[in-house]
Amino acid sequence: MSSKSLLEYYQQNSFNPVPIPLEDRAAWESHFAKRHNLYERHLGIPFSLLQNCSILEFGCNSGENALVLACVGANLTLVEPNNQVLPQLKALFQKFGVTERITSLVTEGIDTFESDIAYDIVLAEGFLFALPNRDRMVQKIGKLIKPGGLGVISFNDRYGCLLEMTRRMVAWRAYQLQGIDNVHSQAALNLAEKLFATDFSKLKASRSFEAWWKDTLINPFLASEYHWSYPELIPLLEQIGCEFYSSSPKWTAIDRFTWYKNVSESSQRHQQLTENLRMYLPFFLTGLPPSVGETSPASSAVIDSLTNLIKQLSDYTVNWGISIEEVIYPLLLDEYLSQSQDSRLRQFNTEMKDLYEAAKYNQLDGLISTYQASNCVRSMWGAPYHYICFSKRADS
């Protein structure tokens, strides 16, 4: 069963990728705390300043995240193409007594939505990266932001997805060796559980293993063409008169250790952000916070080799589009990580090489045992999912 869009994939497979149950006070307080942490501590958007702000959210789903904004006094325009979730959204807002905070509820996608109104904040979380016209939609978002306002989008990072894509490769190679042609079958789920359930159980996850499996290991939209990166996004922001404001995870140091009177141009900040990515590439790959002097900045050649590897993994894990022999752990990446002063990065690199080598052999037991012995890799998840917040220049 092929899906034409990410939404259609979710609907055809009858699952919510990240369910947010709010059945009791404790669940609500936990959810509120997480969104507060995202907005205030990571993105630098204080809740106290959202009172009576106009916020446009694309793809609000059943409204659990929008509910938090309503509860701090924001006025919401909610745009959601899936009318199946709207009764749940309305019931949720009614339950919390904030229905009046919905200025407008529109059953449309971002492609067809039109408005003459500009908003203080525009949000597009969890889907924009999977659209075929995503670059144009970023430009559309920019036009809908007031001068001085903010935009927030989320995306699967091209480099931060390495571990997810490696786990995908291990799963798909295991299916191939087991003779499982239908990756959506119960047999495929059972084998994935054998490989990854123990590791997954150690995460603070709000979804089931099966939901993670559907959304990560066999999702056709977790592929190279749907990944994004900061170097790809920054030029799009510059085209719409916007500037990088913040991110989650908070990884860049562009505004740290500087005197406020040293005012940089947007282009200088953006150039520094790209340079920071080269410096902090190990964080993207592993999720480990950087240590002083752990490694030198990654060269453009190392980044290119990593991009090629992600493309190979993507091609292999979408209907076995290429042979496993064509998935090659890059020598440049190996050399870069093996020279790190951080022993954890060196061990990570060694285990990754072993995994990619084990995948080449026609031995399922050998592949499984190699993964199970990869204690460093198994403890890491990289930094696959990012939020980027950008501000629209006042003169735009």
C-alpha cells in the first residue's frame, strides 16, 4: 500500500505518530511542562508574552499542543486538513474552557490556506519537511508573519538522523535475511522488537514501540528527500526576510561569549551557525554534548560523505532500492571520528563500522548479535528531530 503523503500514511496505517493522552491532571501537567520547556527555555518565547498574541498553527492535529497556547491566553487560528480529528479538538478545548481562544478553525492544508492577515507567530510542526513543495511553503509562512514576529517549524535533521537511519538499515537487512517481504507485517514487527525493544524501553517515550516502528523504521517519509538541514533552511529564511532566532535542541553558540554591543549582520550570524554545525557535528550524530577539544571541525568533505551515506541508507530502506553492498560506511567519517579525543566517539565509530560490515554478510544471527554487542550505539539516539525558530525583520 503506497501513500502519497505523510498524512495519508498515518491514516492508512491507523495510528497517531505521537499520541498525547490528557486523561488526567498529571498527564496535562506533564504535557504543559514539556511545551513550556520547549517554548521558554529552548526557543526563547516566554509564555507571559503570548497573552492575546495572534498565532496561526498549521497541522494542529487534535489540538493538544495548541491547547497549551490557548491556556496562556493566545488567540489561535488553527488549520488542519484531517477533519477526522476536529471533533476531538473541539471537545478538548471545551473541556478546558478555552473554546473562545479559537479565532478560526479551518479544514484545509497549508497549500490551499489563504489569508490577508499577518500573525505574531506562525507554527508548522511535524509535517512540513515531507511536502513536495516544502521550500515554497516556508516562503508562504514568512509572508504570514508580522514584521518582528516569529515562525517555528520542525524537521528531521539530515545529519542527526544517522542513528535512526542505521537502525532502519539493520531492520531492513534483517527482514531481507529472514525472508520477510512485507515490512508492515506482524512478523516484521516481531523481528524489530527482538532487535530494538529493550533499547526503546529506556527512552522517555510517550508512544508505543509499534507506533515508533511505524513512524521510524518503516515510514517511507523518513527518507533522504524528506530530511532537512540548517544549511538548507537558512537560505530559505534569508529569502523571506527572516533571521535565525533559536532552536531546539539548543546546539549553536552563535550568540554566546559575545558582548551585546558587537552587533553582527544576519549573514554573519548565519555563516557562524554553519561553522558551528561543523564543530558540533558529533552531537548531531550521537546526541552527546560536546566536550572541550574533543575533535576538530568536520570538513566539507566529511559532511558530503555523511550526506551520501544517508542517501544510501534511504535508498536501501525504501523497498530495498539498492543492494546492501552499495551502503558503505565512509572512510572520511571513520577517519574524522577515530581522531576524536573523546573515547565515546571513537567507540561509537568502531561499533558503527562493525554494524555496517555485519550487514554485508548473509547471516541474520550474526547481524543481531553484532547489534546486541554494540553497547555504545545502542545507548545513543542522535539528535534527529529539530525545531528552528526564526524572526521576521521589522523592515520586511
